[in-house]
Amino acid sequence: GQQVMQIPQYQHVQEGEDFTTYCNSSTTLSNIQWYKQRPGGHPVFLIQLVKSGEVKKQKRLTFQFGEAKKNSSLHITATQTTDVGTYFCAGPPNNNDMRFGAGTRLTVKP
Amino acid sequence: GAVVSQHPSRVICKSGTSVKIECRSLDFQATTMFWYRQFPKQSLMLMATSNEGSKATYEQGVEKDKFLINHASLTLSTLTVTSAHPEDSSFYICSASDRGPSQPQHFGDGTRLSIL
């Protein structure tokens, strides 16, 4: 079945360094969504990308959706300690379902 | 907007007890609600998807007689863990969408279930 693969599983950076997590699907996605889960918290919706090649920015976060709509990335510029958490991508294999990636756990050393 | 309330936040009970968890969308109508299970430092494992007024669709490997899901209204879904055992101990999270199952989800705070 359709799977959403996400790498890396873990990333530890020094504060101020950049961070990127990648998401790949075995099938074309109608949209890709990104969520952030802080330690001890619940996932919070960040953004949705719909168009092929789409790029969206939220302050230091840049989200991209691949041309083939099978991959996506989240890039954080100059990480801060507030960026700590697990970042999940999610994509629907069809209109009736949603699949989450395994998540990338980001830790930031001050 | 888009607030999802989940109760209780924590449950500790004896083996054999049935536990009910409620998930409410407070300011929108949730046509679809999801129930997830999450183990420490791991990803979200989808247990079932429920649409208001119809039976839940369970993921492969999830026992529907063990995990009873009811989605009786557009703002409330419940998950009942029947005759819970220690292996059922986990973090259970619900989410809701007002635009269908392929659209962004809004998550509750989760319920940490501990079975002694």
C-alpha cells in the first residue's frame, strides 16, 4: 500500500544551524501536510501544500512540494531552541485516508 | 479556531477495566475523526477513521471489538478500550477534520492510559 517515508529519524543541531527533513511517497499525493509535535504535546498543523512545485514560507520555515507531487521537504533556517520537537509530514493516498510519516525528531543544543 | 478537546488527559486503572475517551470538536463540525495510538518517541499509528453516523473503519490489526468507536454527532467521538490490559497502555490521540479525511487535521491533547 501507499507509504509515506520520512528521513532522517533524528537530527541534533547546534542552535543557529539549519535543519531539513524530507518526505517521500510511493504514489502521487493530492496534497502534503506538515505537523509539529512538541515534547509531551500533541501534533499541531503547520501548513498544507497542494500545487506541484509549490513553495511556502513561515518565518524561518520553508516548505516545498515536489514537481511530481511525491516528495516534500521542510527546511528551518538558523534553528532556535523553540524549534525542538518532532516534525511529521502527512499525505492522503486517496480522498478517504491520510498517512503520516514516521517523523523527524529535532533537538537543538543551545 | 479549530479546537479539539480530549478527555480525560490521563487514566490509571486496573487490568480488566473498560475505559472511555471522549473527543470533541469545540468550534467546528467534524465530519471525520481519527484515533491514533502513539508509543514513546514513535510515530502516530492510525487505529481507525470514523465518519459521523456511520461505522468506523479500522486499520489492519486493530481489534474493533477491543477498541469501540462511536461517532454519534458532528462534534463528538468516543473510543472505549474494553477490558484493558497492560499491553493497552499507551498515548491515545484523537483528531478531527471539517473538510474530509484527506484534509488537515486538528488534534486533541491526547490521553495517557496506564493499565496496572
